[in-house]
Amino acid sequence: MLAGLLYKIESTDPEILVEMCAGEGPDIPTLVAVWPRLEARTTPQRRIAVLAGSRRQRRRLETAALRAGWLTVGGSADEDDAVVLSRLVLSTETSAVLLGADHSPGGDEKRHLPDLTALVAAATRLRPELTVVLAGGAATYESQFAGLADARLARETAPDPVGLASGSGGPGATEPMVEKVVESKLVTKKALAEAEAARADNATMDASEDGGPAASSTGEAFEAEPEAFEPEPEAASELDTEVEGGVSGTVASAEPDPSVVAPAESQRAPVPLAFGVVESHAAPNHVLLAPDAEAGDPAGAALQQVLEGLRAFPNDSRLGVARSIASLAYVLDRSVEVVEIGLQGGLSSRSELIGPGHATVVTSYSCLAEASFAPANPSEEVIDGLMTWSTVPLDRHRTMDRLNDLRLLPWGEADGDGAIFRLAAAKAAFGRLVEATPELAEQPMPELLVASGGIFAALPPSVVALALADLVRRPGVSQLAIDQARLLGPLGVIEDEVERRRLMANLADDILMPLGGLVMPAGIRPGRSAGLLRLKGLPTSTEIELHPGSVQVVDLPPGRAARADFDFRDPVRLGKRGRHFSVDVGGGLSGLLVDLRDIPMRISDRPDSRRAALDTWQRGMWPDIDE
Amino acid sequence: MSAIESRAAADISPELARVAGRRVLVFSPTIRYQLGPGDRALVVAGDAVVPGMPILERTPDAELVDVGRLGIENGKSGKAGRGSGSSSGGGASLEPLWKEAAAEESRAMARRTSGGRTDRPSGPPKQERRRPPSPGKWWVGGGDRRGKPDKGKQAIRIGGTLLFESGGRWWAAAGERHQVVTSPVAGVVREARNAVEVIIEVAGSALPGAIAAGVPSRGYLDVPRLTDGELWASALDVGRAGAVVVAGSRVSAQAISRARAISIRGLIAGSVGEGELRDLEASELRQRASLAPALPFGLIALDGHSRRPLATPILALLAAMAGREVTIVTDPPLLVFDSPEVPLPELPPDWIRARSGPHAGREGRWLKSIGLYRFRSGIYLEAAVVRFADDTGTTTLPVTDLERFVF
């Protein structure tokens, strides 16, 4: 693909190619061979078996595991017998086991823990490739797994069976994980200590009722380097120059990072990158000790962090999106939210500076395997969700078949009926993500809201803007954008925060395509008119009457900003409560959207009426739907 | 294979090379049998297997059994618990566990002497027969679990695998009923772990599918004449018992029920609906629960869930293999041919097939790539111009809706 691109450049503008080759004659195969690469991968879905002494505890643990992006199966000793629990653990589809208890287990859990630990320890003797996470009070049974490293070593030295191409386990299920037991224990003990500290902090915060900004759900906060980063226009081309020239002197690396793919065909030395990639592998572990399901803020965040590190590749592109958004929030000095929907799951992330004048970015995010637009083995709820957002009548069995086919061929039938179906699938996945992250829904409307993922990239921009407005129902004003080139993930793999921020500062305008401004007031009363909108700052002043229950679009091209004066008939909430508001809005491919529908959205439960309402809004934004 | 592939890749244009390749044949694939608590492998890694050879034993109704204390103390077995108390003083002072170990050992010895082994390491020394109990180990006992047997009736014994030890007592997943599963393919066992899995590297070639259901099954390949790309359920008669039948573009629930009733071993189709798969799964569960064992029945869909005809190169390949023994494997979905030598159809290098979209199933020749193109509903996608075999004109469609065949 790169070669094809370069040949196209050669045919259209050969001078650029000459510049890339530092003035020498362009040799495309050589250029392709020495082209520096940054590799990002989506972690495939992996399954964890969640075991606990009680149902209550199992649910808490499952919540943490789900939010860390795992597929879960679970059982509790008070409900299931040991055969059922063993079946979950011994299944080759299961990659890891989470056995947890309260920090100080009560009687209902405590009496089951010895048996559960024995069961898991026995299962790991049968499946030494299994990673075990002992959370909370279960960590006291760590000694049961003492002899496990030997069994694992024996298995690793034995000849490996040929891995299956597909089927039950998936790549993660059978993939042996590199482990350093001692290292992992060090790491996890540190995590435990952090969790304890977090617990103490929570207690303090509770006592003082501190009203400051909430800490991130995953506890991730980026502190600026002592020498504060300043976006430099010249620095923009630093990377480009190095990349294009094929030479670099900024990073002296004798051995390139494993994530940097050296071209196989070339005999030339690989060119070091101008940036480092995330290095620490998430899964050098065997038995991990983790905090209990209540530790952290919000509850379960500490365990979620451990589980996420266990699940994801070090260069996971989904987590890379979250990191890129954090950099973007710093660079733009705005609160930024992203919704990323993919085949293997979805991500919802929010980043903002901790306050005016601060350099610390607070990030909270959540990955969800169930937020895949085409989950494997879709449940009835998934089908219900999809049918809820569909604007065309769908037969239940046919919907199931189409969704399964979408998983088999994620890029198949992306036009016509297929596009309508894909939009419904994406919205349903988005809905699952919103439902699973209530703490994000409680936040104010972000100043920049970004849609990411291939399923959005293939849809018309105005439809994506409407999808964002349909599912992020918070009063406020926001700028909508889409990660059309899907670069947020790969750029997030760059480990150095300063480097990433510098790149973001230079590329933000190019990687994000503006969809338009969004104004979403709450508390609009039904009636003929909700008030008036006057748009100023354009060559011609525009005055529009606002109609309750509608999504009105005002033409405002990308790159243009305007001032919107709203005179509402009744008091509404738009940041604060009032009738008259004057806000700055930005343009985009779909213009300025004024969403006067209810918050939260109220649509009839009757399928026909609901479809009709959705179809009306959708046709307004997608006039060529029937072409 | 690699040589063929590289030659084929060299024959096609870079634009066509970007079309998704569909591998028609894979060689020496690896298949998996998932086991559960109570199930055991009857083979070990390195064993050569042939069709019909027992490879594993399932315990369908495995339940938790308190085995009691097991172990070796100064060379003697420990005190037996409730589950195996009656057998603690069995012959040669062996626990049932040790008896079974001895039986396993003798079976393995018999295999070795019969020459069925390929690269298995030499057997353990004799004194290792008395292995200490460990998770996954086969256990037989429980004669006294049903109380005193009636006069003249034999005590029912149960068997299964040990699960874990807690407080000095062992627990097992065991049951009265067991089902021996035979290998449907020839190959070499790559891994065998009680209660976990058996992995076999198949000797031969296989046609990959998209979905499989039922259980692995074997039969002769029957390729009847299809009407409009489909096989009517009424065409399935008892004359086809024991066959793996090519059913065309789509297989219905009625056809599946009928096929199972008349001992057809499997169906091959282009697509199968999720409803039919659920019906089949429920039916399988009912049959497993019944005491009368049913013949294995497998189903494989080569393309997916939505209706589309079988690809002509694949149909030609199946027609060429008609009458030979084939096996439907469910994990991963494969149609296995015993021989690696499969007659491959001759295809022009630019032969493509629409795998999705309104033209799904149509085949023709690639003409050119035209870059971004505005398709239905105003969607812009990378496009190609193709000429379908059944059409004199050209058609423009998204590249992502196309596939090419890779042999």
C-alpha cells in the first residue's frame, strides 16, 4: 500500500518524492524498505473467568473485568458447584482467572475461599498457561500457587502444539504469555500499595467532602514535564524530516524496539524512530495480586487497571486512542471526549485539564468488549438494542444473521441497506458503552466530542454527527469531530508524552475532521416555537426559529466560527439556566446542529412510532439515503 | 504451497492483490476437541490416530464427588474416603486410581507394541505407575455411593477426573455414564490433557468453512444435482445414509431434521441461519441427555449466515472429490479430505467473487480499480470494475465486497 501511494506521488508530484529522498533520485522500493514504522495493534477479545465466594462479590469483580475490556464468564461458590466452576476455568476459551474477595472477607465468602483457591490452583496445574489474578482477600492464598512456576516452565519447554487458526480460543486463548513471576509480584505488590493509598485518600476525601474534580477512573493523570511543553510550529516537521529523509540522529537506539517492525526484505539497518513506543508488556505475569473490587475511585478502578494491563497489548491501539485524547486535551486546552467503536470492543474516554492554568490532565476511560458493533454470539439484548436504533423494520432472526455476518466480514456491504444496518449496529454499541459508563454521562458536555472507529469513518459525516447527538444527551455546546484517518490509536502508542503532545499540536487540525457544532439545550417545552437563533459573524446574519423536538441544521462550513445568540421562549439549561445565551460555535461538514429534543431522549416505545421518529431525524441529515 | 502462492501473487496486479484472498485449501490443519471436567483423553501426545480410533471419553453427567483421602504414605495408599472406601482394600492393595493407572499404562504399552506410535518418548519406568493423585487424573470408584446394591445386582461404579484437593480430601467430577469418542480423521496427537483438550494435527488437506455446528462426523461425500443452487429437503432420502451431503446455498431446519433422522452424517452448505444453528444445538443437547447414543452429525457453512450460492471453484472441488471419505470438523470449521492431493480447479488469476452486498455469490473477472466511488446512500468507498460471468456489461462495486481465491 505504501509503495502504491509513493508511486502515485511520483506520478503526480515527483518533486515531493525527490525531497523525501534528500535530493537523490527516488528509489521507491528502497524508500519503502527503510520507511520507519510505528506499529499499533488491536488486542483481540479475551475471556476471563471470574470466581468468588458470593454472588455479590462476583458481580463486583465482573464489573471491573468488563470495564477493563474483558469478556467475562463467572460463577460463585454459593450458587454453582465445583464442576461448573471448573468447567469455566478449564475451557480453552478462558485466558485468565480472577478470584476475588473483599479486603476483609465476611463469613459468606471466607468459608468458600479455601476450596475455590484449591480449585483454581488445581486448574492451573492442568492449564499452566492460565494467568491467575488474586484480588482482595484472596491474595492471602497466594502460597497455594507456589509450585506453579515449575509446571509452567515444564510446559513452556515442551514442544508447542500448532495453534489453531480460529475457533474457540482466539489468539489470546492459546497464546503462551511471557512471564516473569518475580517481576509480576513486584508490580502487583506496588499496585496493592497504591490501592491502599487510594483507599486512604478516599477516606480523606469522604471525610472532607472535597468538591474538587474527580480523579480518573483508572487513576491516570499526566503531569507536564518541568520544562513545560510549548507547541512549536517548527517542531512540526521534526518528525517528518526525519521520516522523510530516512535518517535520524535524535534517538540513538542500538537495538530497535520490538514494536518497531524492521522491513524483512531490506538488508539495510533499520532506521530508528524519532519516537519511542509503549514498551512495558502488559502480561509478564502468572499469579497477580490485585486490590479488591472496591479499591480506587471510583470503586473498582484499581482492579480495573490491573486487569486492563493484563488484557491489552502494550501497543494496543484502543488504549492509544485514550492516550491521544489526553494529549489533545492538553494541546487544545479543552475538555475532550472520544467514543471509539470497533470490532473487538469500544472505548469511551474523557480528558480535561484539572483546572485553568494547570498542566495536569485528568483522564478517565473505559474499554468494553461488549461495545463491539458486532459482538460474537450476540445476546437477545444486543439484538433488541440494534432493532431499537434501526430505521427500517427488521426480522429478529434476519437481524441476528446479518450481525453475525458483519462480524465475519466487518467491511462487507458498507453501502445502501448495509450502511443503514451498520449505523444501527454502531449506535447500539454506542448505547451499550454509554450505559456501562454512567460516571461519564454525569460529566458536563465536553468542548470537543470525537467519534472514532472504522464503522463511523465509512458513514456520511452528518450521520455521524447525528449519532453523537443521539447518544451523548447532555446540555451544553460542543464541537463534533471524527478521527477519519484513524490515527488517534497509532499516535497514542508513542510512549513519550511530550513527543506525543508535540505531534498532536501539529497534526490536530489534520487528523480530526470537523463535523460541526452542537448546541443541546435541556428543558425545552413542547409547542410551536422554542425561540429564536441569530447567527452572527458571518457575511450574512441568519435568524432561525427554533422548533421543539427537532434537530435543526444551520449551514456553517468547516473552519468558520460564529456567535450564536439564542432567545428561548422559556428558561432552559445550557450550561446554566436562562433564556438568553450567546455562545461561540464552530462549523463543520454538517454545519451547526441545534438539537431541541428531550434530554434524556424520549421516543415512543412502539416500534413503528420509534422508527418513524428516528427516520425523520435521520433523513434530515442523510438526504441521499434512498439513492 | 508457498511456491504456488508466490507464483499466483506474481500473476496478479497490485490492485487485485489488495482484494481479500480466500484460501481454498489448508494442509495438515490442527483440530481441537474441547474436554471438560470428567472427560479424559485416551491418547497421548505423539500418538498416531486413524479414523475410528478411540481418542477420548466423555462423562456427560459429571457431578461433584467426594473422593476422600488419596495419596502415598510410605509407599502405601492413604486412607480412602467415602467415595472410594469400599475399594481401598482392593486387589494388590491398589486404590481404584492406581488400578486405572495400571490399565492406562497397559493400554499405552499395547499401543506401543502395535506400532501406532510415532515420536512419543519412551514410557516411564515401572515404579512410576503409582503416580500420586493430581488434578485431571482419571479416577474410578464410588461403588458404595448408591448404598448396598440389591442382591444379584452389580454395584454401580462411577468414573471421572480428579478436580482438586482441599483439606486433605480430593474431589472429582465423575458420573456413571461415559461416551467414547472416536477420531474422525487420521493424524498425530499434538496435545492431550484430561479435562482440557485433545489437539490433533490432521494428515491431509481441508477446506476452511465459516461456521460449523454439531459434532465432528465422517462419511462419503455426496454431491447431488442442485436445483437453483439448493437441495430440496425431499431429495434427502435413506439412500444417502452415511453420506456427507452438499446441500447448496442454504440449509433449512427441515432439511437438518430430515438428514439426522435418516442417518446422514453431515451437510455442507453455503450459509446457515442462526435459528437453524440453535435448533441443531438444542437437538444435540437432547440427544446427549438421552441414553441412546446418536450417530455423529456435523454441519458446515462455507460462507456465513446470509444466503449466497456456493462458490463455483469450491463446488468443482467437491464434485471432484465425490464418493471419497470426508470429515466435518467443528473446531475450527473444516471439511477434511484424507488425501493431501486434491484436484484443484483451473481458474484465471483475475477470477473474483462478490462475497457480500447485493451481488453476493456472483463471480466474474476483475477489470480495474477506480479508486473512491460514490455508492448507494452517498457512501464513498474504494471501488473496482468487474465483469460478472453471467453478465455482458461491467459492474462497479466496493473492493471490500470482493474476494479472490487462493490455492
